[in-house]
Amino acid sequence: DSGVTQTPKHLITATGQRVTLRCSPRSGDLSVYWYQQSLDQGLQFLIQYYNGEERAKGNILERFSAQQFPDLHSELNLSSLELGDSALYFCASSLGPYQPQHFGDGTRLSIL
Amino acid sequence: GQSLEQPSEVTAVEGAIVQINCTYQTSGFYGLSWYQQHDGGAPTFLSYNGLDGLEETGRFSSFLSRSDSYGYLLLQELQMKDSASYFCAVHWGDYKLSFGAGTTVTVRA
């Protein structure tokens, strides 16, 4: 158990819809990261927050947004969903930048 | 931008030694990490190299040469449970972490 909690574990929705994925980091971790992993693909870095502030952006689409709240949990919002957005979305947390990242079990998003 | 290259697949028998190489090109390089991911599971952190040299953690060791933009993960005394995907990842720029495509290790009896 990494200590990182992601909800929901599975999500099935239709094209054009909007969903919110939630992540609670390990106790004490200030950094939260979001990744997308498509079938047979590596992990694509989306965005990172540190203590409530956005610190780094990767290949995150404009239809996607995220935020980290004062209690350090984070949400990833995906809108105008397309079939290609079907993937496993991971959240990870770490004490700080360049520290080992601890991953949650992921949210499997299926777009029908 | 940045790029990482690692072999796509490696197969070995129980008890053997496997070395997974990773070469990278990136600006603002800070360090190299390795993660293990079992099928359908969450990636788990294995090791981190910020300086040149070898880091040993039990049966797993990782090496980095910053001048050669090269690192490797060494898996010793392979066990069936080591069958998984292994990702190298570079820390670069402002707090970014980019993963390679992963190496699938298959351990046979």
C-alpha cells in the first residue's frame, strides 16, 4: 500500500462528457503528480502541484485541468471527453520535487 | 525536449542476471529513477541516481554516467515475481519527470 488513494477505481462514460478524478496523497507529501497511461504506452506526465501551486506542466490537453486543495488532495478534471482519452490515470505523491514518487492504484477511464 | 531509450523486452531464466540499459537526451538533467510496474498495477519506485556511480538496493542495483547520458538497472538472482515492466525516468527542468516506454522482463522457470 503506497498510501496514495485514488477514486474512483473505474469510470465508464460517453464522449463529450466531463469527469473528475480524485487523489489523496500520502500523509506528509506536498507534491502531487498526474500521469496518463494508455494501452501499451508508457507513463505520460500531465501536471504537478506542490503545496497547492502548479509547478510543472507536461503534455496536458487544454480540455484537462487540475488543482490541489489546501488539504493537499488533488482533482483532475477531464472535459469534452473523446474515445482517445480512454486510459489509466495515475496520481503520485512525493515529499518534494526530485523525491521518489509513490503511485496510487489508478483510475481506469473508459469512454464509450 | 527529451528522449529516453530502453529495450522493449528482455527474457531470462530464474536465478539469472538482467541488465536494462537506458540512454537519454534531455536539457536540465537532474537525475535518473527506475520504477517497476506489474501488469495492471501501480508503478513502484525502485531506485534513484543523482550522481555518477552505482546504487545498490538488495537484489537490484542502478548505475548512472552523466557524461555518457546513460544508466542501467541490474536485476540479480531473478525470481518469477520480477516479471514486470521496468521504466527509467529522467528528472529534468523544473520538477519534471519523463518516463521511458518501458522494458518488459519475462522470467522463465
